[in-house]
Amino acid sequence: NPATEQVIAQVAEAGVEDVDVAVRSARKALDGEWGHMKASDRGRLLLKLADLIKRDEEELVMLESLDSGKPVSAIRRQDLPAVIDTLVYYAGMADKINGQVIPARADALTYTVREPVGVVGVIIPWNFPLMIGMWKMAPALACGCTLVVKPAEITPLTALKIGELALEAGFPAGVVNVVPGFGKVAGQALVDHPDVDKVTFTGSPTVGRQILQGAAGNLKRVTLELGGKSANIIFPDADIDAAVKAAGSGIFFNTGQVCSAGSRILAHADIYDEVVERLAARAKSMRIGDPLETSTSMGPLVSEVQMNRVLSYIDIGRGEGARVVTGGARATDKGYYVQPTVFAGVEHEMRVSQEEIFGPVATVIKFKDDDDALRIANGTVYSLAAGVWSADIARVHRFARQLKAGTVWINTYGPTDIRLPWGGARDSGFGREHGDMAIENFTEPKVVWINTGR
Ligand code: NAD
């Protein structure tokens, strides 16, 4: 428990052989009852799983909070409803995965069908274990795949609970396998396994690269959702109140451990001081504390390693000459809490404005005009998300077009919806999750060509 530093559970560690057993069980299930099930029955099972998650909602909220340090209020408000929405959405899609009749030739009936890609390795990060896990599991199951799920080693509890609930819902044995274990052992074994057809991964760019290399062995299909260093750009003609409020939650939500966190706040020179001052006030107003208290708005970082990483970036920022306006230190003696921190006087080239910190650290960067803002916003290796605050309709459309990002938010920051494609490019990875794009991730098109003669 990162809030108390106490051990809350002992979890079995999956080794290479366990992963092999899980993959074989997933392969067997693919060829069994599951493979012959009506698509609408797969949808019904997803709905049943949604019902069981709703029934056990409080237990899942507690497990997720104790394991990750997330405030229960945020899990209740965001993660759990998103998990259920995801299941309901893909339940409805299970029997709408259509092929096409494509009249290619006069002497043939030619059509396509979409078949499940097969055994899918699902590798989940620790920042949204339940929600990101379900973003992958629900569409893969809707498509008829079988799964070997590898939760992050520091947050395995909710994935294990979902495994139990999947069995209770009636998914045949072997359809959902959960292998808690370390990335370098269990994760790597899954990636290297010759009988895994696809890996869907969310995590760091470093591990993303390792996954691509491992997947080369049997040419697995891969989807990578990696990091970000997203720009949230504020112009003087924006509603500054709303912009600063959203900029605060954009970087401090989930203690900054969000791939699309608005970690670079770009403020126009005319309002720079005002934005810094108001953002610092918001940082100070965050209620840091026990994640189990409903009034807590910010919990600890997920682990000691992550806390030390964030603290070391704060030192790096100071060393580079950026100014800590508020925060800048550990918040408590016990628990991995770091004060919400605002850096001003940040230059675009500094490491703190180029590298993903994954903690509650806002860097506020000054820009002089539209071109300057675009240059800075697009000037990192990432390409995941961006936000623009302005009342100028031509400007926001130009930015929507020219920002390099998988999602551009205009006069808002951070919302996602399972119906909308999610993902990025460059060091943010490739491929898109969510919506009907996820169906392409988990199906393989097949052409059937029937010679009919003329
Ligand atoms: P991580 O890459 O260290 O770990 C992610 C998962 O990969 C864990 O389950 C881990 O055990 C596993 N893993 C580690 N090494 C592996 C290997 N060699 N082979 C197979 N699996 C391995 O990332 P993290 O620290 O858990 O998560 C933080 C990172 O995730 C950040 O960089 C963040 O930006 C990114 N992230 C991205 C998104 C997105 O949608 N783009 C969402 C959440 C998090």
C-alpha cells in the first residue's frame, strides 16, 4: 500500500512455465466451446461481467485503492464507470463485426469475414490497472479472442479479481487467464511466446521497444500505447478560470501518473504570471491524504521507485534553472506522497519539459505567438494529446490541424470516451484502442473467393 508502505498481500509470481501453461490453456479454449459460441452470446457474457463488477464495485474500489494509492473517490467517479461503459459498449459490438461482399469479378463471389486474431497477450500498466485492462480485454473478448493477462507487478489485485468474476460470469475456462508476475520474466515470456498471436501493451516507450523486438520472433501483431509530454496551451482570449482549473486537474489528476497528463502548460507571455500564480494556488488547494477518505483529491505515487524518480526530476529541474513556485518535496514521512509542484521559468529545451516525469509536476512554459506555441507543443518525441484554450475559432481549428497528437482537446482537457479512438504516434506508440478501431486490433480479415463461373 503506497499510502502506508505496508504489505497488504502476497501474490504468486508467474514464471516462464506458468505463462506457457496459460498460453496453452488460451489456445485450447480458442478451439473449444468459446470458438463455436454465437457472437451475441459472447456479448451476453460481457454484460454479465459488467453486472458482476457492479455487484462487487466496492470490493474492486478498495482493492484498486489499496494496491495503487488512487483515491477511492476518483475510482468511483471515473475508473469503475469507465470499466462498465467499456463492457457494455463492446458487448453490443460482439455481433456487429461484419465482413463485406466485394464484387471483384464477374466469375466469382468474393467476400471478407473477420476472424479473431487468436491468443492475445494483454500487458497492463499500474496507473489505471482496472480501466486500461478493460480497454483491452473487452474488445478482444467481443472479437472472440482468448487472453493471457499480465498486470503490472505492483498492482495485480484487480486483474485477479476480474479473472474470478469472468469465470463466475460464465466465460469458459481458459478464455481469460491472469498471470501476475514481473515484466522481465512473465511479460517477456508472453512477448516471446511463439503461440501468442498478438500483444496489446500500455506502458513506457523503453518497454514498448523491447516488446517490438520480442514480437519479431513469430511476427506477432502489436499495439503500443506509450508515454506522453502533452502540451496544454492557454491564450489570453481564453476563459482563464476554466483553463487553469482544467490545467490543474490535467496534471495533478491521478498524482500526475497519466499518459496524457497536460505536463507542459504553455501560457502566452501576456498571461504567463497570472497562469503561474493561479496554478500554484490550485496546487496548494489539493487535498493530499489517505486515499480511503472520500475528501482526498490526491493520493501517493504508486511506489517508492516512482516517488524517487519524480523527486529526482524535481532536482533536475532546479539544476537546469527552473523555479519551483510551489511544492518541490516529499509531502509526508510515511507513504510515497510528493507535493503538487509547479515549475516556472521553464525553457523548452530543458529535460523537465522534454521527458515524461509521470508525477504531479507541472512545467509552465512561456510563448510569444501562435507559431511559437506550435513549435514548442510539437517539439518533443511524443505525440499523444494536446489541449488549446482560446475563443478564436480560426486559431483553434488551425491548432487542431497542426498539433501532432492523437487527441486534441479544445477548451477542455483530458476527457476520454470508449467510443473515440485513443492512442498516439512516435514515442507515444502506434495503433488505436477504443471504438470500432479496436475491432481491427483483435481480428484478422479473411477473403473468401468462390468460383461461380460466368
Ligand atoms: P512499464 O513499461 O514499466 O510497464 C508496463 C507493463 O509492462 C507492466 O505490466 C510491466 O510488468 C510490463 N513489462 C515490463 N517489462 C517488460 C518486458 N520486458 N516485456 C513485457 N512486459 C514488460 O510502464 P509502467 O511504469 O508500468 O507505466 C508507466 C508508463 O506507461 C508511462 O511511460 C506512461 O506514459 C505509460 N502509459 C501510457 C498510456 C497510454 O495510453 N498511452 C497509458 C498509461 C500509461
